[in-house]
Amino acid sequence: MTTNCVHLPTAMREVPRLSEKALTDIYNIHYADVPAGIEPAQDKSAFYAGTTPSRLQKILLKALEGDSAEWQPASSGYYEKDFTYYPNGGGLSEYVGVKSANNGGVDTADVTVVADAHTGQVVTMYPK
């Protein structure tokens, strides 16, 4: 039995990975650095304050390992995957951030990853 396999569409030429640019963009757009109890952003969901690059990497690795949802074509040249973060291979999910206020503003374990099909660069990753 094989475990921790990466299942990608044949159109994806590289395994998705986080670059320095991807991390910077995630922190600039989808990162909550506010005290508890503050309203979430209206339009953008955000990872919890204190989410480190290594934690983002662990979340991405679970997206790559998981086969409960398939990678779907997004805009031209990109693929995306929606998944629930199960840090221990199943069982209990773990909250990673907060949904936007427009989507209820509640804690969520759901994540979306968007990657370039040709280079594998993660374009964005955010709580859903």
C-alpha cells in the first residue's frame, strides 16, 4: 500500500510548491495579524496570526497528499484544489484561519490552493 502519494492532473507539469514570492503574497493578502475578537476582513479570508511559513508548508503538503478532492482547472494555465486540513491524515480537522466576514467570519479548516500548471509555483493559498 502506498501512502503520501501526490495525485496531479497530467496537465500539471510540476508539483506545487511555495516560493518566497508566494509566501509574501499570502502574508500580504491572506494573513490576520489582529487581536482576537476583531472583525474579519469583509472580502478576504485569512490565516491565523502567528501562522509561520513552515505551517503554511505543512498545510500545502496535506493538500498534495490528500486525494479526497481533485485539482481542478482554474483560469488559463492554473489549477486549484479545495480541501479540508486534516493534520494527522484524517480524523479531526484543524482550524487554520477565519472566513471573510462576507462568508460568515467563522473559523475554518477549509483551504484553497491555486498553482501554476507549468511551473508549480503556488499563486495563492487561503482559508475558504
